[in-house]
Amino acid sequence: MLDILRPMSDRQEQWQAAERLALTLADGGLQRMAARTLAVFLFTDQDSVTAGDIAERLDASAGSVSGAVKSLLLVGLIERLPAPGSRREHYRLRDDAWATLFTSQNPVIQVMIQAAQAGIDTTAADDPAHRRLTQMRDFYQFMLNEIPALLERWQQHQGS
């Protein structure tokens, strides 16, 4: 079996921590295989891994790993790397994975704002639903407005 984690004496303990992290992520809404795949990226000591490496480490099917890799690529947590001479795709966790994930949520926030506004437009000002929907819209609008400054502060923090 591929030894993705090291040193030898700590490997089992690290993988147990990785599996606990994956369970926590799955409990938080991430699909289970995507969560386990993300754990491989977080805990590997390799510069990059292939889908085959992940499938072997997780004892999972190539199809389920492929779907998980696609979802992690889609949200910007991992990236595909050039691998001259290799017939296999190589992937790694992006250096800016968390900021990228946060900014990829902007379309979701926009949808929430639009959904709240659609509800506001159908309710009277004195209706409790109108008040709740207005609060929802205003919260998501506030979040959307704060993201650029928050990310800038994060980048400054990382640079110091």
C-alpha cells in the first residue's frame, strides 16, 4: 500500500486524525468521499497525489474518488498539476484553498439575497415574514460586502 503519511510510528495516529476530520467535515455537509479525499490532501507528505493514490489510501473505487476530486476542483480547494511524462493526473491542495473556497461562495450568497428579495416583494411591510426575509437579505448583503476587505486582511495577515 502507498505510504502517503510519515513517519512510520505516527502514520496510524495521523490517519485516525484524518478520518476524524473527514467525519467532522461530512457532518458539516460535505459529501463523505469528498471529505475523506480532502483529508488525504491535508495529511499527505507528498507534493502531489493522483486519483489512484487516493483510491488506494482510502480503499475506495476509482469512480467515487473521481467524483470527489471533481467536486474539490470545482470549488477551488485543489488544483491539477502538470505532470510531464506521466499518464496520470496529479493534484495538490491549493496554497490559497481556503480563501478560494470562501470567494467561491459569492454566487451562493447572491442566490440567497435574490431569494430573500423575491419573498420580500410578495409580503406586506407589516408581515412577520417580510421582517425575517429583510433580515436575511440584509445579512447576506452585509456578508457579500465584507468579503473583499476580509480577504485583504487575511492576505496581509499571511504576509506578516
